[in-house]
Amino acid sequence: MAIETIRMSSKGQIVIPQGLREHLGMDEGSLFAVYGEHDTLVLKRITTPSKESLINDLQLMAEKSKKRLQQQGITEKDIPKIVDKARRK
């Protein structure tokens, strides 16, 4: 994609050219993290996972955690004691 020149407004706003937005699949309301140093700005789009993706990831984490607890011989009944011990430290 070609380099384009843009101008910042008096309010500090810049417009991402339409061609770049379309090429990168950016829509109105897209979120960005902004990093700046010296004369360089970097915009990184922040994507929010879908509800389904988030639920799937949480289920995988729960399954892995359950396996680790089983390997260590820790049962559900042990959890309150472990939490209480950690809070006392």
C-alpha cells in the first residue's frame, strides 16, 4: 500500500485514509493503543474477542486448571483452606 500524507486538525485529530481502513478492515468505533516517541506515532488496533471465543478460552483454562489440581491431589473441598491460608500471609 502506498504511503499517504495526512494533516492533524486543531483538535489533534487525524483521519486514517479510507484505502488503509478498508485494506485493514477497520470500522467506525475501532479501538487503538497509541505509542509515541520522538517524531514517531504507532497505532495498534485493539480487537475485542467475541463472546463465543471468550467462553471457549475460559473453558479451556478451566479444564487445564482442573487437570493440574487433580495431578496435585487437590480437591474442591481443599480450596477454602488454601484460600484462607493465602489470605493470612
